[in-house]
Amino acid sequence: MNDPVANTAPELVELRIPARAEWVALARLAVATVANRLNFSIEEIEDVKLAVAEACAAVIQHEGHGEFIVLSCDTRDGALQVRVYDAGRHGLPAQERSLNFDEARIAGLGIFLIRTLMDEVSYDVHPQLGTELQMLKRSLDRPV
Amino acid sequence: MDIKVNVRQAPSDCYVVDLSGEIDVYTSPKVKDAIGELIDRGVYNLVINLEKVRYIDSTGLGVLIGCLKRVREHGGSVNLVCSNPQIRKIFDITGLVKIFGIFDAEDAAMKALA
């Protein structure tokens, strides 16, 4: 039960939560559990937790977001790929770094953190289907 | 999951806001309201103690930045107490270490406000 996921064993964990602020903690907990299964370090787990929470918060804070957020964690090859999807038709704010008090730049902190903490980040905006953010995190202790 | 906010007046005439728990998109409005009430009362020199904060996200950072902006308009300042490396890391990578005074101990944070 406590054995780490084998490098070659693909495993998929999915979670569907209401797109409301009170459920983001559950998304954090879920992704932390999956990262722990991969034997990620505590710091790496914290990175993934924050990135997922930022992605969920970005969904919730945009007008026109979907009713639900779907979190998908793929543990293939010892790396953790996370997809955060909702049926809203919006993109994510441009990467910004907040060094002053401009509110727009503050709002861009979330995506900046995601890009900084994760190894690969991309997102797709589908006109009819919604928005999906994809993030990949590799453990330094488990190069793939 | 929740956030606890405790406000106390320190002997040095500044106020200390103790935060305990997780500051995220759900709990940050409570933090914003508590500190906002203090600023509305004319308290412009604040120490915000994050020693018992286990987690903070960009919405929490936004609240702290907003508070700093408000007190600076009145010549005040906000110093943070934070020795947790995971929390400190967030301030480091966002560059916020350059605009907040961040201290390991509350005494030092209060002293720097004086």
C-alpha cells in the first residue's frame, strides 16, 4: 500500500469539484496525495499543491467559468501531469510579475507562480468545450 | 480548513495581527476584512505574524499587498513575521521580499516599525 508508484505504471486520478472557493482545498489535498504516492519531496508536493490551487482560483475568479472544475492527475513515468479543466470560455491572465501595487499585476501572480513552480505549463481554450490548463512536475529525485 | 485571525496591541503602540491556518481564495476575504477594519480605525503600523500559517496563495499575497498599499498612503508600514521556509519561498519567488519587511521574530518586526 505504501509502495511508490512504479515508473512505468500509468495511473489516472480524477476529481470533479464545484467551481467555488470552498472546494479548492480538496483539490490541493487530492493532488498532494498523488504527489506523495510518487515520492515527491515535501517541497515538490507544496509546489504542486500551490500550482493546482492557483489554477482552480484562476477559474473561479474569471467571469463565465464553468459550474465544475475537473482535476486530472496522470502519474505516468514517475512524473505528475495535472490537468485543470472547466467548461468556461476564458483564458488565463498573461504571465506577470508583481513588483508594484497595480491590481492587474497582482491578479497575474497566480499564473506566474504556476509557471515558476511547475516544469511545463500550457493551456488550451476551446471555443465550445472550455478551458484546460496542463502542468507537468518532475521530481528531482526521480529523473525521467 | 479555516483561518484564525487575532488582533492585539503591542506595547510599542503598533498592532499585531496573528494569522493561523491557510490563506487561500476561500479564506483570504476574512483576512482582508479583519485587517481592513484595523486600517479603517486608523492603525497604519502593523505587524502581521504568519508563523502559524501553513499555506498561502496569490489571493493571500494580494490581500497583504493591498493592506501595505493602504497603510503606505498614510505613512505607515506592514512588517511580516515568517520563518517557515515554504511560505518564505512564495515571497522570494514573487519578489515580494523587496516590498515587505520580513522577519524571523516578532520582536524584530516590531522594532523595525518603530
